[in-house]
Amino acid sequence: AAAVCYHDAAAQKSFIATLAPGASQWVEHPVASNCLDLVMDARGDVVSVGFNGTSFDASKIVNGQASTETISDNVMDEPSVAISPSGLAIALVRDKNFHIVAFR
């Protein structure tokens, strides 16, 4: 399994493309935010973090279904995400007071 984030400049849209094990064709999933960090778990589920305007968002693909949720509006940069074998995702980012904050 594989996943990649990209921004289609012509369409002005961001996508996460996934490739299932043994597959020969990528599946595109539109997401609301840009992808600044991306991880995949052992089941092939994907989570990415990025910014959509001023909000910090997480986009996920679970069982082939994509969704995006806003995490916070009080952050500015340095996003990172990790995922555990059980599927728990932890996102780190720097808030507007220059403190590192975590979201799960």
C-alpha cells in the first residue's frame, strides 16, 4: 500500500492518492486542506495534516472513505502527524504563542 499528497494547481484542489496492495491504479481522494505531513498505518488507512486558510485540519482516509475535520484555528506552522499500530493519530503543531501543542 502507498499514499501520496499533492496539490493540483490547475484545479486549485488538494488530493491524497492511495494505491492498495497489489493494485495497479491509484485512487484519488479530494481533501480540503493542503498536505504538509502524511502517514499510513498497517491497515492502509491514511491521515494527513495541513492548513486550509487559517485553520489546522486533519484529512483521513479510512476504509477508502475520505473526510476532513478542523482541529484548531489557533495554530501557525510546523505541523507533524504520527499514527500508532492501533490507529491512534497524534498531531503536533506550533500555536500562535509559539508553544508546541498536540491533538489526538
